[in-house]
Amino acid sequence: MNVDIAIVGAGPAGLCLARSLADTGLSILVIEQQAQQTLQEPSFDGREIALTPRSVRILKELGIWQRLGPADIAPLRSARVLNGTVARGLHVVPTHGDEAELGFLVPNDRIRRAAYASVEQEPRITLACGITVEQLALDGPLARLSLSNGAEVSAQLVIAADSRFSKLRRDAGIAADMHDFGKTMLVCRMALEKPHHGEALEWFGHAQTLAVLPLRNDEASIVVTLPPDEMRRLMAMDDDAFNAEMRRRFNHRFGDMRLVSTRHTYPLVGVYARRFMARRFALVGDAAVGMHPVTAHGFNLGLRGVQTLAALICRANSSGRDIASVDLLRSYQRMHRRATWPLYAATGAIVAMYTDDRPIARHARAALLHASQALPPVRHAIAHALAADDHRRFRLRRHRS
């Protein structure tokens, strides 16, 4: 089988890239190990994606945003960052009166479903589901893939979108710097007695990190980060005990908290590939940059990479040039590294600073957070994570509650 582009991985990044290229006339094959039914109707996985205004614009251009229902989208009007038991912190709000939101929260499974629906009927896109790549060869005039169903695929360009633990990245000989934070993240939805007013909360407590992402109907996505052994104890609780434990951990800030979804856990591992390209090969999404979720920015960076790579491919294709030239792929690598590395590095620094529970570190980070109005690196890293956008400004202020 010969195609122009083979995309391995039908997660949101892979599907958005396929949709970005659907009108180019190029033949596109998307290979995914999950069954087609799973892609059509993905299950709730607990993750809520915080989309920046830039990401919303990209999804609108792709026709994906329009496939989301009103109930799928929750406005993010402001955000707070707190440290330990200190009441002061950062408060992030829109600058102008006509800007009501910092961004929007959408369930990951809804984005996946909408992205799949956007490519399902595209005539130039072929979906190969329930199939894995057994072998990758990049040493010939075309890239070659050997699939688990016995098929052989030749492509001008292979793009890996197969998660931060990408097998294809390793098969292409690309090393990645991985940082295992030694923590586990729990995500679920809970109904809150006290309203959240559309405000997100990031709370760096002692030996734990807590977050509240505001959803509709006074529900919220709850995020708890703990050491694995403590997380196992939390997951073993029945619903009533879990509700009581959440009320305690959040210091009764939201009154009664009641579980309204299943609970899901994920290991916290950050990944940054040392290269984003090889000969006739590129990385997108988490295969290129897998962010720590404290910034809620992983999919936004993934979309930015999709936009960058798709624009380069479209430009080359329209002018009759090689869509997988070394120069094109190096341009993508340079542009995406410039867009991602500062935030990735800043995120690592923030996580290291705010999860160090030594007394001296607690006092230092409290002082640093209070003074962050005068410290651009910290201020910009936190704000960029919550409201990153090239054409949008926001305001940070000290907050007392």
C-alpha cells in the first residue's frame, strides 16, 4: 500500500493533524491500535482539557469545535494559585471587560469523539483500526511500515502521534528525556456544595497537589497528586469515604463534595524528545512533548505543533516541493522547539519548587509566590499555562481569601 502520509496514533493530536491535511489532495493513512468503535465513542477518562483561545481558534478552523455540544464546554473565567496554608496567592483574570474567559474546559473524550467525527467521512483519509506497527524502516527512498495485519505500507512521510511513551520514536532512533515525578494523579468529577464561580484552583499543599477545574452545574474536575502508596489507599476507599476524604483535603473550602463519576489515575511522567524529526519522519503531540499536567497545557502545545507541521506540508505541497524534505522537517523542529521548550523547562522548575516539602523550601516558595508580580519568569510561566495566546492579554494580581 502506498500513501503520501502515514500517521500512527489516532489520539486528538493525530486526528487533528489528519483533518488539517484533508483538503490538500494528499492520501493519508491513520493507524491506530484501538478498535474503531472505541474511537467513535470513547469512554470518559476523567481528564478535562483546558483549551486556550488560540487552541479554540484552531479547532474552529478544523471544524472540530462546532461538533462539541454546549454541555461539553465550560468557561474558565479566572484562576488562583495557592501554596500550603498561606491564604495569599496569585489570581489570574482577563484584562478587558469584554473578555469573559481565560479559556474553556472540555472533556478529553469529547474532543476525541469530535476529532474522529471530523475525519470519518473524509475521502482522502483512511483509518486502519485495531492495528499496530511492527516495524519501521527509514533507510530507503520512502518510509516503510510493517503492520500487525501483515500489510506493508510505503509513505513519503511517517508521523508518530502514539503518546509520550512512543514506540515509533524509539524505532526511529530518537532519544527522549523522561522525568518520572514519582507521583500519581487522580482525576474525577465531583458536585460541589459551594459554587466555584468558574474559577480554577491550583493548590500546592504539603505532600500533595490539588486542583479544581470548574465545570457546569456546580460540578468540578478534581485533580489530586500523591505518592503511589497513598494514592492506592485513596483509590481503595468506597464513595462515601472518598467524599469525606476530599472534603478534608480541600479543607472544606467547597462544603460538601460528592463523587459523580468514575475515578481514574495516571502516572506523572514528563517527556521531551531530543529531536522532533528524522529522515521522512516527524513527531507530534505527546510523542514530541509530554507535559506535566500542572500547566494543563499539553494538548495546547500539541495543537500548536499540528498547526505548524500542517502549514509547512501544505505550503510545500501547493508549490510542488517534497512534503518530507529535510529542510521542511528541520524547520518544523526549530519552530516547535522554540514554541515548547521555554514552557516545558519552566513547568519543570515550578513542579520542583512547589513539590519540595522541606521547611526551607516551603518558606521560599511562599515568598516567591507572593513576590511573583515582580518576578517575570514565574509570573509568565503560570499565566502562560492558563491563558496562553498570541493576541490576548491577562492580568495577575495578589489574592487574599
